[in-house]
Amino acid sequence: MLIISVILLGFFIPAMNSQEISQYIQDVWRNVTLPHHDACVIESQIDPLIAETWLRDFHMPDDDYFGCFLKCLYSSLNFMRSDGTFDQHEIVDVAHYMDHDMAEMCLENIDVEENLCKKSYNLCWCVVHALAEWPEEY
Ligand SMILES: *[C@@H]1O[C@H](CO)[C@@H](O)[C@H](O)[C@H]1NC(C)=O
């Protein structure tokens, strides 16, 4: 029983602690996306409450609304080019809480997904988990 508890704790405590994004990163994201936020909420028809709170709450619904909301932001910020590929230099330049290693890791193999909303979701998911798991590095 003790061993099982130790194993469970070992799994769940780090997992729970890591589901969090620093206030600084939340602030940078808010600043960067603010000029496009409202237009992208309308375009994607995402629930405005989720659009407002997803990063704070670590809540990333795997649906078209959220994916297309991200795609709209990424396109507006020129993170995504008109051909649907991502511009790593632009991303790291603007979202400066990321470095090239992280961007490269998250952009690796990303073009296999052809649905641009889903592709945006995949990028976001990767970045947010990387930021949460190695907060001391970013
Ligand atoms: C966000 O923008 C505000 C207002 O321009 C600025 O004071 C603040 O330093 C910015 N925060 C970050 C983390 O960039």
C-alpha cells in the first residue's frame, strides 16, 4: 500500500504542480494578443470566457473554436504565414518567453497536420506544456 501511494504521489504531484503558467508569461501573451483578441473571438466564435481565461486556467479544449481562435491570433501576429507554415523567427522575436530550441521542438513535424486550426492547437499545446514543465528555464 505504501509503495502504491508513493508511486501515485510521484506521478500526480509533479503533474498537478506543473499545470501552471507564470504570471509573467500570461502578461506577455495578453499584451501581444490584445490588439487581435476581440476580432479573433468573433471570427472563431469561441466562448469569450474561455478566450479570456484559458492560459490562466490551463484549459485548452481540443475543439474547432479554440483551435481556430489560436489560428486567428497566430495569423494576425504573422506567426503563421498565409501558406499555413509557421515563422519560427517571428514567433521567438515576439513571444520572447520562448527560445529557438523550444520553438524548434514544437514546430518539428507540425506540418503533417493540414487543418490549420488543429495545427495551431498542436503548437499551442506543445508550447504551453513545455513552459509549464520547465518553468525555471523560461
Ligand atoms: C504589458 O503592457 C503594459 C502596458 O503597456 C506594460 O506596462 C507591461 O510592462 C507589459 N507587461 C509585459 C510582461 O510585457
